[in-house]
Amino acid sequence: MQRHAVLVAVWKEKLTYNQSVNAAETVVRLTTGQEWPFAIALAPNPFSYVEVAKITSSTHIQVCSQNVLWHPEAGSYIGETTTEMLREIGCDYVIVGHSERRLHFVESNDMIASRALAAISAGIRPILCIGDTADDRAAGRSLETITAQLRAFFDRIPDQVGETDFLIAYEPVWAISTWRIEQPLPSGQEVQELHAHIRELIVEIKDRNYATRVSLLYGGSVAPENAEEYMAMTDVDGALVGGASKVPERFVETLVAARSGFQKRRVNV
Ligand code: PGA
């Protein structure tokens, strides 16, 4: 069964407006006219959303927001971005629950689920990030953390939310380039096992039919050097690419390596 596959360039706050515009133009130029077995999306800083959306609007490149406000029924929320704003620019995805939001902005599982639900209601697909920290790993509670994050999300989403209305990204915090601790990155096989475990959890919460169709992305220092290995895994449906996407040529190299991985997977399946 074919799942939605996507690789997202996550620029965080690292690129300025001018840099984002240049990077978006370069990614469009270098990827046009080629076949990609996955969607390609750019997640610029909010300051650059509009211009990046204009550059990509009539191309194959999609746009991903770095944040979204839950439904603002009561009160006002300075600094936030609403689903209405995102719909105006034709936004395709929004990242929620990223480890940096969980840590620096103290976002709870509940708040994250609310953001995801707002996006789903507006027809924008949230990419729910889940992942264990270095401390979780050292204490042997990685699976516990991931399970709690996943269950908190499924506890909140109504039954009518379909399995293709959202994506999940497993991002071990200790493997993200900015937090990287002195140990090797997980191998493709280790990521595959974790993703298979996440899928089994979804089977328990929903059912196998549903779980089989949920897209599971991977994130954590994905780069040209390892994208092929990760994307060759049958339960890895794409990636969030942070550090390696800051230079657009390097992001495109990552896409090329990922494409080789997807091609190998097709042969293996
Ligand atoms: P990284 O970031 O690729 O630099 O590790 C990924 C992320 O933060 O989503």
C-alpha cells in the first residue's frame, strides 16, 4: 500500500528572508524536470513564508509551516500564526511537537495535539514530531516517552480523522544535529525497528489497516551521507532535514541520495 512520502527542508530560524528566497529559488531550479518518488517541501521561517510560497506556487515544491495556533476561540495570541493565514498562502503541512518547541517553549502534549487538530480541521496536514531525549535513552525509557507522546495525540483526535490526514516524524532528540551527543547516529536498521514499533503502537490504538497507511518520517542529522540508507527502509516514508538543508545544494544532494534509497526499497519490497 502506497503511503504519502515527503522530504522537508526545515530551515528553523537559521535562514534570513534573503537567504530563504535564494534557497527556495535554488531548490526549485535544481529539482525541476526530474522524477521524485516523494514530495519535496520547504519549511521557512514565518517571516519568509509568503515569498517562498510565491516562488514555489506553480512548481512541484510544497510549503510547510513551522507552527500553527490552535483555534483562537478565546483571547488573542501575539506572535502566533493561524490556519487562516496558512491557507491563504497555500500551505501544505505544519510541523507540530518539534523537540525544540517542546523544550524551549514548554509545549505540552495537549497543546501539541490542539495545534495538530486545528491544522487538520483546516485541511493542512500536521507532521507530529515525537522522540526520545539523551536522558530518556540513558535511563532506558525511550519507548515509554515515544509511547506517551503518541498516545496523547491519539487520545485527542476524533475518530473521523483519517490515517492520511497527518504524518508522524520520529526524531530522536540526541540525533538532531544541534543536540548531537557523542555517539553514532542510529543505523537505518535501528530506525526501521523503531518505526516498526511505532506502527505496532498505532495498530494497538487503532487497527492494522489504519496503521499501515500512516506515513512515518525520520529526522536527526539526515544528510547526503546517510539519506540513502535511511530511505531504503520500508517503514521510513521521508525525512525532516534540518542542518543539511541550510545550503540548498546540499539539500538537493540529500534528495538525490534519498531517491536512491527509495529505488532500492522498491526492489526489496
Ligand atoms: P537536523 O534537524 O537535520 O539538523 O538534525 C532535524 C530537525 O530538527 O528536525
